[in-house]
Amino acid sequence: MTALTVVSQATELGTNNLRAWMLNNVVPLLLLAVAVLLLWLGGGKGDNAGVMRRVGGVIIALGVVGLAVSGAGVNLGTWIAGLFTG
């Protein structure tokens, strides 16, 4: 009996722990890196309007990521479709 057979018989294999680890560790680090990069590139040159434009784009991207991670995108899509179909 191989080790994989023993593991697969004991529990179901899944990606829930990997997903939780990525949400708790990788996503905040990427957001921090983006924030520092935005401030360093735009703020150092005095281009405050450009920084705020980029921050607006980042906030929209965070909203999309939040919808994808939480699963609320299905409800939002149903609501938008309801606006057009009555």
C-alpha cells in the first residue's frame, strides 16, 4: 500500500487549507507591496493626483477580489440580471 493510498483513505484531499493560508498570508503581503510601490513611485515625484488615480484602481480591484473570495458574486450577478429582466 502506497503512502498516497493511505492518505486518500484517511481523509479527503482538498485545497481548503491552501486557500485559507493564501487568504491569510499572501493577499495581505501583496496588498502591502502594491501600497508601498504606489507611494514610492508616485509620491516621491509629487504626483499626488496620479497616486490617487492608482489608489482608486486598487480599491476597485480589491472589491473584485472580495467578491470572488466571498462567493457573493453570484448574488450580485442575480441582482444585476434582475434589474434588466424585471
